[in-house]
Amino acid sequence: MRRFKAMAPVAVTALAAVLAYGPLAQATSPDRDPGPHGGGETVIKLDDSVREFAAIDVGGPGMSLGDEAIGFSDFFQNGRKVGTGGFVCTVVSLQKSLRQCESTLRLTKGDITLQGFAPFIVSFPTRFTLAITGGTGAYRDARGYMDGVNIDTTHARLTVHLTR
């Protein structure tokens, strides 16, 4: 197993991750429920801080198809921990510099699941968008998307756009 920093952040890359970047403008509580009949869009802003990380190099040295980045993060709002999450990103195209990522955000009232493509990280900031594919608890009917910005190898800003 070989570690390589280029795959570390995904935020949730998503997944993979950010602590204390000052107050988050218009941040909503991660447990705010927009109601059973939609109620428009709920936006949740999170700082993602990767706590555990492993890179699995399955091919030759450097990036190759099937290489994986796996991690676990803590999520914060205004410096207060509001959840945790995990992610797995697999290299699926060297030509297009893409990874397929799956992530779960665990908040007090349930989980939000995410999936999509994220680019290789060659410099910072690196932006990505993942689709919300479902959830549990208060988020069982969750739909929408999450925008992420990898700030460095262990921190990202996440903006979750929930619709029902």
C-alpha cells in the first residue's frame, strides 16, 4: 500500500475537509427539516476536516485505474462539531483525471448519501459537485447536490443543497 497526497481530500469528496474558516454566512442547522411537502431548498454549509485517511495504490507507482482514497471526517459549523462522514473515491479515468466518489454525511437527524465524479487534485483549491442520492431519518427523501471546495489535503468547504 502506498500513500499519495494527491488523492487525500475529497470531501466527502468529498468527500473530503475544513475547520474554522470564520463564520459561515447563511449557514443553516444541519438538522433543519424543510417540511414534508418540499418547502423549497435548504442549504447547509459545513467545514470538513479529515480525521482518518488511507490511499490504496493497486497498480504501478503513481495514479492508476482502481487506486482508492478512503477517509473519515468531522463536520463543523462556526467551530462547533455537527456531524461526521466517510468517503471512498476510486480512480476511473486517467485520461480525464476522474475519480468516482461515494460519501455519507452523518448528522444528528439522519444521513445524507452522495455520489459522483471528482477531479484529481493537483492544486488547491479544487472544486467538485456530487449528487445527493438519498438519506435516512429526516433526510430519507433527500435530493439535490453538494458543492465542495478542497482547501488543502485535509480541509474542504461543503455546501449541501437539499430539495425534496
